[in-house]
Amino acid sequence: MSQGNKKKSWKQLLYRDRFLLMMIIPVVIYYLVFCYLPMTGIVMAFNQYQVGSGFAGVYTSKWVGFKWFKQFFGSIYLGRLVRNTFLLQFYSLIFGFPIPILFAIAVTQVRSKRARKAIQVSTYLPYFISTVVVCGMINNFLSPSGGIINQLLNKIGIESINFMNLPQWFRPIYVISGSWQSFGFNSIIFVAAIMGISPDLYEAMDVDGANRRQVIWHLVLPSIRPTIILLLIMSLGTMMSVGFEKVYLLYNTAVYETADVIQTYVYRQGIQSSNYSYATAVGLFNSVINFVIVFVANKISRKVTDTAIW
């Protein structure tokens, strides 16, 4: 095939898929504007940016090297921030990741299509509730004066508990509410993977006399294992990235011991204290840790299971 024909074929492919390409343009613009262009500001982590110097000051400010990183590593808050960030996401992964898988398996075993759709829709809805609304619901339900949880406790003879001001309750509240809000939506991929299993395999299991438990263990789980591994690797890539909005809306100074995370610390240093260079350095440190975790997890997965993202 000549070079001219190759170029013509390339243009024909673009014309054929023009509507699909137009649909992806907003996504590309979003990631360019909010994910890639801001990366140019990483240089702020290595210089002395002065508030008021404008955009040009990001690149013309005095170079200070690793000063801000050393300051963060020597901070008395380092241990608390890393521990809280890791534990919140770790507990969310341990308790939140298996639930969508189990739910997807359970809902695909429901024989009535109408009942299955009703269950799925009802569990998808919480995901689309605003984080602000969810946090408001949590505060109302757990209020020491009039909250439904404390009302139930009072009825069984237990005094009201001020959940939102007790450090030991923050992590359970964060993890449980997060799992409730997202498990239905997160199960969509697993449901799709299960529905993609060939009916012939189910028939073969029936012929062999397998019961439902054996079908799930020897057919369903092995069939969706690549999907589970890929999503687990992607989840590990956010091990040090806790949702800022939810933590910020739920925490207060009384629960900093277990609630203060790297993202909220960056907010206080950058937005409230106007220490932009220091906040950028802390954020960059967090991103590097996430990258290392997902890189190592991907490499281990490729060696152990032959399944990986790249």
C-alpha cells in the first residue's frame, strides 16, 4: 500500500469515527485543564513563591531546592498525617473493595430481571448524592441532641454519644459511609464482567452437578479475576489520596488526631496560610508516593498473576 493510500485510509478512519471523537473531546479538555496543565506548577515546590507575584512568579521566584521537603519531613505533623491518610484509605480498601464484588455476585444470582434492576438502581442512587448532602445527613443522624442514632441508643438505656467529636469514631464513620455511598456504583463493572461469562460455561457446570456455591467459586470468581486485579491496582494508586471534601466537611479540631490527612494539611497551608510553595511540596510528595505504590503493585501483579495495567 502506498503512502498516499495510507494517508487516505487514516483520514477515512477519522471521518468514520468523527462523532465518537467529538464525544471524547470534553474529556480530553477536562484532563488537559485540570490534570496536566497544573503540573507545570510543580516548580513551586522548589522555589520561594511570593503571594502577589502572579503567574510569572511561579517560574521566576528564588530557587530553594528541597527546602520545603526537608521542612515537611522534619515537621511534628508528618507521622500523624501519613498515618491518618494511609489508615483511612487502607480501611476503605479492606472493607469497601470486596463489598461491590460480593454485591455483584449476589445481584446476578437473582433470577427475576425486574427485581434485579430494582435492587441495582436503589443501590446506585447514593453515589449521586452530593458529598455535602451526605456529610449533612451524617451530622444529623449522629447529633448528640436529637440524632436518630442517639435516640435509638437512649431507648435501650445508653447515654448519647457525641460521635463527631470523638477521635476514635471518625474512621468508622468515614469508612462505613463511604462504602454505603459507593458500593452500588462500583459494582457496575463487576456485574458487567459476570454478565459477560458465556452461558455455555454455566451449562457445563450444571451438567457436572455443581451447586451454586461451586459455580461462584470455580467459575464466576476466576472469570472476573482479571477485572478484580486491575481495579485493585488502580485503587492502590490512591492509597495516599483520601477524599478531601468529605474529610474537610466531617472533621474538626477535636478529631485531628485521627482525621487530619495530607490533603487537609495542604489546604490549610496553601489556602488558609498562603504558603503555596510548602503546600505544593507536600502535595508532590503525596503524588510520588501514590505513583510508587501503583508501580510496585502493577509489577508484583504481573509477576504473580500475569495481569497488569501495563
